[in-house]
Amino acid sequence: MGINWSEGSGKLSAGGKELEWACFGTQSPDLPVVVMLHEGLGCLALWRDFPQSVAESTGLPVFVYSRAGHGRSEAGELPRPLDYMTREAVDVLPDVLDAIGSQSYILLGHSDGATIAAEYAGRIEDFRIRGLILMAPHFFTEPMGLAEIADSKTTFENSDLRDRMAKYHLDAGATFHGWNDAWLDPGFVEWNVGEVIDYWRIPCLVIQGNQDQYGTKAQVTEVETRSYAPVEVAMIDDCRHSPHLDQPGITLAVIHDFTARLVRIEAEIVEVA
């Protein structure tokens, strides 16, 4: 069943789970919907005011949802398989996009969400996808990133992180371990999905902080060297793993410019046709 945009928020069924969602701005058949995919420990609420800011800055409708096991969505299955991001891309995201019911989309993902968006574009032939915005994506593991994830496990066990997460997630322990246990599994060291980039045929904007603690510029270089489609890169100073939190002004500006060009190109194509 499709969502009712005018309701502003609700639950939808995707991948066999009930997922919470919210929308911002006004949906229009002439405009692509920006679909936002959160990070590994994120959810709808943890985007804070960024979805509204994206809608206001770009003039585009914005749709946000929490994956299973996050926020107020239905619990996910544990332990997560090591290819959980691929499964989210091919088994869940198609249902989400169908429920929204738009004719065109721009996928905007952060961290795990960026990887899921990238995998969808590379694994699913969907002509509704007009562009990708990837904030701090990862396509393969790096020692410094895995070390940071190992440190986060120590923090979760010895600080108030569980209590802070419990404000946003129905089961903070399950949310944390679903992500952390997969990444720290010995089998995950060899994880690499860089091949999906080879199949993109849409423009991509990559945004990454120069001080990202989870990934180096090698992740960005992977996109630049493998994509046959146009790639724009914004490397941001004084910015760690969350550009939309560390440097919201710069992040919004580059997203605005990228989406404005996409919408203009789409309009020109329609005019020519």
C-alpha cells in the first residue's frame, strides 16, 4: 500500500517489516523526491532538522524512513548477515520507493545509508533514480575505520551511550549490536562492494569530511576512478564522519547546487522531447 504524503508521517510495509516514515515539502509529479537513508546507528529522528533544511534549500520533496531495527520501526533480524547493506538495497528499498509512488528519485545516503543507495543504483535497473548524493560512503573496509568501530563497542559498554541511544531507538542494544557485530565479524574484513559503481549511469555527488574517522579519501577515489557517469566531489575541512552535522551550511550548499543542476537538466530533456 502506498503512503499518503499529506499525512506527513506514518508506517509503511517494506521487506516484510513495518517502517516509520516522515516527509517534508510538497510532492509534485514534476519534481524528484529526495529519499534519505540514514547511517548505521541512525534513524528518522536522528537526522534532526536536516530533512526540513534539504526540502527548504532545494525546493524538492524529501522522504525519510528508519530501517528495521532502528528508531520506531519494527525490529530487525539478528545477527545481521554480513551482506546486510546489499539486502537492504535489493530487498527493502524497492518496496519503499514503490510505496512513495514518485516518477523520479534522488537517493541521499549517509554512511551505511550511502552504501545502500550506491548498491541500489548499481544492482537494480530503476530509471526513476536520477541521481545519487553520498555522504561518507564506504565501499570496502579500512583498518582505521574498523579500529574506530571497535572503540565504539568499548564506549557502548562503558558509557551512557546505550541510554542516549534509547531516546531514539526502541531497542538500543539490538540497534547497536546489529551494526557493530556485523562490522567486527572477522569475515567482514574482506567486504567490498566497489563493483556496483561500475554500473551507475546517473550523476553522483560525494561529500566527505577531511577528518572522517571511519574512512579515508580512498573511498571517494574509488567512485572517481570507477564511475562512467559524472561525479562531483566535495571534501570538507573541519569535518568528520557527519558532514550534515559538522558543516551543515557547506553540505546544504553543495546539495542545493547538485540538485538544481539535475532538475534543470531534466527540464531541458522534457522540453526537447
